[in-house]
Amino acid sequence: MNTNIIRVGSAVIYRPVWGSAPATTARVVGIEVTERPNQKYGVEVEAVHLNSHYVLSLDNNHWCYSTAVDGVISTHSEPVS
């Protein structure tokens, strides 16, 4: 599994409250690639590299910037890249 790629449907570990709260997990329901870190709106995509600039919409009715994402949780149902 490639844990450097975030896809719609991936589970991620992120830190809510602008990255200052303890880490939690959520599933990605939307991804927007941005030009700069902490930019709120970008271009909607299906997948993005973990180290890119992006905003994730999450299944817990929250969103987060790429700077708050700690990693992708690997599952066997995700395709190998």
C-alpha cells in the first residue's frame, strides 16, 4: 500500500483545531489541492501526495489543512500505487 497518497475514501490521522489538538482519525470525503499551505480553497481532485498542499473534507463534518495531517492509514482495500 502506498501510504504517501491520500485518496477520497482513505482514512487519515489528523490533528484538529488547526493542528493543536490530539490526533484523531477520519475518512476523506473530498480533496482540494491548493497552491500554498493553509489556503482554504483549491482544485478538487481524487488523490493527492501526502506532502502536497491541500484541504481535506472529512466524514466527521470537519475539514483540515495538509499541515494538520500526520499520515494515511493503510487498508487492504486501497489500490497499490
